[in-house]
Amino acid sequence: MANEITKIRTTKKNEHTHEEKLRAAYALNMCTVSVSQIVDYNDSYILEQEYDAILNNLNLKEMPKDEALLRIITELLNTITFFRIQEIKKQQIEKKYNQRIKNAIWSAVPSLSVVVSGNPVAIAMSLATQIGTGYMNYRKEKNSAKADKEDADIELEITAIEQLNSLKRELFTTAWRLADEYDFNDEWRITEKQIKQYNKILMDSDDLRKYARLESIADRFVAYPPFWYFYGHTANYIAEMAKNRLGQNTQDSDEAILAYCKDQAVVKQYSYLAKEHFEHYYKLCENNILREDQLTASFALEYLDLLLDDEERDIEKLGKLIRLAETMAPTSLDVLQLCVISYLKIGETDEAARILKILVNEDYNTSANAKLLSRIYVSKYLNGNKKDAEKAMTEYYILSETSDSVYLFPMPLKKPSNTALEDRKLEDEFIEEQKYLLQKEYRVTINEFIKAGIVKYNKVWPVPNTARKVDDRYFDYTLEARKRRSDDVKKALDGDDKSGYIAALRDSSFRVHYLDMLNDVLRSLDELSIFRYYEDKDYLVRKIRKQIINSRNEFKQLQNKMEDGTFTFEDYSRLQKSLSFQKLTEEFFGELKTVLMDRIDNADDIATEQEESPMKYLENAELELIEFCNNHNLPDPDEFRKNNNGIKELPDCNYYFDYSILGDDIDGEVNRKKQRKEMHTIVKKYASSILLSDVGETAILLPDTSEFEVYFKKVMLGGAGLKTNVLAIIDDKTKRDRDILLTYNGVIVVKKNKIQPVVPYEKVFYYKAGNKDELFIDWPDTYSNKNVNLVELYNLIEKISDTRELQGGE
């Protein structure tokens, strides 16, 4: 009987073809890698991608029909469904990425005038490789240290990690069952150890090293097609970066010539390797077990860009690659956007128009896509035969009904005899309309930027402890917010806490903050080349310089009154009116708006000087404005107008105003600011080593965190402006409730929400009595906490104290 069973099993194994075995191994590896990447990346957005891009897109026709495989996929699907991403995170990521796509479109397409029927568009930039699809873009951003620093990850809950890890047991059972059923080579199955190594390699930010590391493990990933995409993508990206450097190399020195030769070699070698790897992936994905696959879409677009460099282009293959990308990601609008550019590259304007119509109807990058689509329709009307012209006219009118007319290239009332002349006339008309819109957007943005500056100015001033419901609206520029702040300050300066609040005002170093703000304003505006390259920019800057010099004596007098404690509410009112952010900058911003309007009006002449088209100049100015709004959290100017209302690297810029412009007495405030900055750095460095336990009985709270703000709301601490002086809080959450505040001036003990006098750092000592650590805080008061490393805490206190002594105490 046993022999018969063995015979039956052997016969069944032999019935499976090589392709079926390969698909079974791929399906198993897909599940294994999916679980591993979710755990290793520890990020909810990756979880969402795994759900949408893999598990929800299985091609059931190609998928091996096996109960063990079905069971593990079901378990994985159930677990991921439980921990699906919060929608707001996804929207933030997509908004940022879609803006990059829009920027890239206008950076890549030379001019609207080249978008004519049947003519290939010469686009130097490989968008698919350098910008990527949204699916790939997030993973690439996730790998960079900058992205990790700036964008806080949404961590998976511990229970999620435990559930995902438990799936590994199911995976082993599935692997055993599939290996027995399909009898595939064991080398095709990826082990957990190999996957972890693979995930670490994918997160390597050094592309040359990443490629070498992928090369070393390639033989272990025969039955995992995605590996070959990343393998090819890395090689292609290295070649693209080298190609970009070639275009920027002036070859004006021996070193530059040597670098040029090296980059030439890199482009040749890695382009060849990328083609090899992509061609291998192309063969592997012929029987894709996924119905929709963004990875394959990414591959198709990148491979197309790579093949475009061939001297003899295989137009048929290029078209197949674009259609493959469409097929594998039909609902991914960013992929369709890249398909538009790809179709334009090979001269298939009708196909580009077809997809543009979809994107406009889905309201995706409408301002950019409606311009492109309307330009294609107008070109077809002017240059096509009667039938094509009539169809283009009809499509244009349908587009005008569904899109804002300001986006559309103008359509002539009738077909002219001289189409070239009419085309130029229409483009001139369109440019004038874009100038008007751009002027409006710049005015709106500058006004919003001024409002943001006013809010930053208002945040310079310490908030009195008596103030209630302090949120972002408290610092607003509205009349209601101004009155609230004014009333709160009046109560503080007329009340018992007058001396404490004046001390907080004194320590705020408002003059230094003012100058920092004004420098930030000008450096921020430098992000706009329309300002950065203005020939009389110094004239504009002098408008602010003059206001500072004219006001510095008043500033000095008010600082002196803060120092000697005679500062009054009338003095505060003077600061808020005659010495406000608006007063210092209103002449500058008034002149700036005039200059911006003039430069947009004269776009034709400026563009000619810069050897580019007027339309390209205006498009770049619009892109920079949108990036400026994104960088400074201002409303999108286009959205603002509709409602009636990979950041470029910039050249290094010195401070426009040195602190010395405020007078000889400013050194003390500058040193105070520098000292406090160093103290904050020291505290952040030591904070993680202070606690001995993470059970939640004690916490370290640092400024600019929600927990820090909550502490001051729930603990009624005396002394106005205390919060602005606190470097860190050691929050005791036990019944003993004995907290420690580390401030600029010393240690404060808070006993059951009651504040004790500040103790200078030099009066704090460490003492060990047997096995017990204690701090003497102004003898005989002592502090101990089983959850706090008192040795590290005392080291921190000494470091803070040394900083005060070296730079002069306050």
C-alpha cells in the first residue's frame, strides 16, 4: 500500500511542468517576502502596498490551486486587513508624490508648442527611473536618512508584529506542502535569512554598494521575479545619475575630464547590465500570477526609457511595454501619467490624448494635463484632415465643459489659411492669459506668506500662564486673536506675576528672533528664481535694512526696560504696533509684489535672455511657486484661486542681516540664544539614557512634543513664562508624583503639582548611600527614583552647568 501511495505521488509530481513548478515557488516566495517586508519595514504604508499591490490582485487563472497556499494567503489577508493604514497618511504621501510628478512633467516637456500630432517629444529626463511610480517612490524615500528623519513612521502595534510573526509557522507548513506537491528545486525557495538580507540590501542608500550586494545573492532568487526588477532598477538608476553628471560636466579641467570619462564608462556598463536584468524580468513575468502588478508597470516604463537610447529603436516593443504598464496598473493614475509621457516620446500622440482624457476626468494633475490635452486637440484641428479636425474640435468643447477654461490652450473660431501663423498667435494669446493667472497666484501666495510671518512673530512672545485654550489660533493675525493676546499680557503685567513675565520677555531674546525671522523670510524667497535672480534685489533688501536701523534704538530701550523690570503694557503695545513684523516688512513686500508683476509681464524678454521659451519660463515660475507653498505650508495657489481665495537645492546664502545691525549691546542676547541651543542639544543626547525602565512609571518629556504641552496644561505651575525656560521634564507618574524640571537656570522640583524654588545647577550633588543613589538638590532636599539612572542624570546636569559657565550664566 505504501509503495502504491509513493507511486501515485511520484506520478503526480511528474505531471507538473517546469513553468508550473516555477509559479508555485514564486507564489510561496511572494507570501514569504510579503510577511517579512511588513515586519522588517515596520511601516503601515508598506502594509497597505502589500495588500493592494499583491494580495488583492492575484490572477486566479495563473495561481497554483493548492489548499496550503490558499490557507496562508487567507491568513495573511486577514492579518493585514486588521492593521490597514490610516487614510490620512496615504493621502499625505500621495499628495507629495503627485506634486513631484507634476513638476517633473513640466521640467521634462520642452514646451507646449512641441506637443503636436505624430511628432516624438525629445525628453531628456527618464521620469520612470528618477521619479518612479508612487508604489516604488515611497520605498525609495523610506530608504533615505532624510526621509526617516523628516517623516515620522506610523509604527505597527506590537500585536500586529506578533500576529505577522505567527504567520511564519504557517509559511513553513505551506513550504513543506508545496515542495512535496510540485517537487521544485529547493534552491528556488527563499529562506527567512535570505529575505532579511534582501530587505536590508533594498534599504541601502548607496546604489553602487546596493548593486554589488544584489549581485552577490542573485543566484538565490531565481524564482522571485521582483528581485530582477530591483536588480535592473538599481543598475539603471546608477547609469541615469552618471548620465546626468555627463550633461553638467564642463570638462574645463583635468579632474573634470577624468570624471567625464569615468561617468561614460559607468553609463555604458550599467545600462548594459540593466538591459540584461530587465529582459530577464520580462521573460519571467510572461505568466504573471498577479492580475495587477505595479512592479511590472514600473519595470515596463523604466525598460522603455532605457531602450529609447538605442540607435535602432524597436518601436513595436516600445509600444508593447507602455501597454504592459497600462494593463498591469490600470487604476494607478501616476503610472498612467508616466504612460502619457512615454507615448509622447515615441510619437503616439493619439494614445497620449486617450490617457490624458482619463486623467483629466479623474481630476488628476488637472492644470498640467488639461494644458497638454487641449494643446493636442488644437494641433490636430490646425494640422489634421477634415475628419480629424472636426473630431478634435468636438473633443475640445467637451473638455472645456469639464475643465476650467483657464487651463486650456485657445481654440480658433475657424480653421485659418496659415496654420503656422495662427498657431503662434494662439500661443501668444495663451501666454498672456497664463501671465495674468500667474500674477494673481503670486500675489495670493505673498499675502499668505506675510500672514505666516505674522504668526511666527506672535510666537516669539512668551504666553502668560494665565492664558487659556492656547492653540494655533491663539497666534493668528485676526483681530480676535490680537485682542486675546493683548488682554492676557495686560493681566500678566498688571498682576502679581509681573516680574516673572517680564523676566520671560527678557529671556525671549526677541531682537535676535526678529532678525532670524527676517533672514528666514529672504532666504525662503530665494527659493523663487524670479526673486533670486532679480538684478536689483539688493534694493529690495535695503527696504528692510532701513527699517531695522531706524528701529534699533527703540528695540534697545525696550530690552533695557525688560532687563531692569520697568517694562509696561504700553511698551508691549508699542512693540505690537510700531515695531511689528508688518511695520518692518510692509514697504519691502509692497515693492516685491510690484517687481514680481513686472517680471511676469516681461517674461518674453527675460526668457529670451535666458535662452528659453516664454511658456517654459512661466511654467518654471509656476512650479517654483507651488514648491514654495509646499515647503512653507501655504495654500496651493491654484486651489486657493479655484476656491476664491527626490525641494530644489539652492545655492548657499549668507545671512542678509548680521546681528550687529541691532547695535553693540546685542552680544548678550546672541550668546544667550547660542547657549540655550547647546543646552537643548545636550539634553536630547542624554535623554534616551536617563530612564532605567520603560514600564511607564516615569517619562522624559522634551519641548516641541505633545506630551510636553499636555504636562503644562494639567499641572498648574506658577511663574509666568516657565514653560519657555524648561529644557526637559522628568515626569514621575507614580503616587509619589515628584517631578524634576531641568531649566536654563537650574533644577526645579515639582511635588504633587506644587512648584519649588529654582535651585542653581552648581548646588546639585550626587550621593550614593549603600545601594541607593540620590541627588542632593540644595541640601537637605534629596531626589531619588528607581526608574531613573541618577548617575546619567547628574552627568547631564554637570554638562548643562558647564555650558552655562563657559558661555557666561544668565
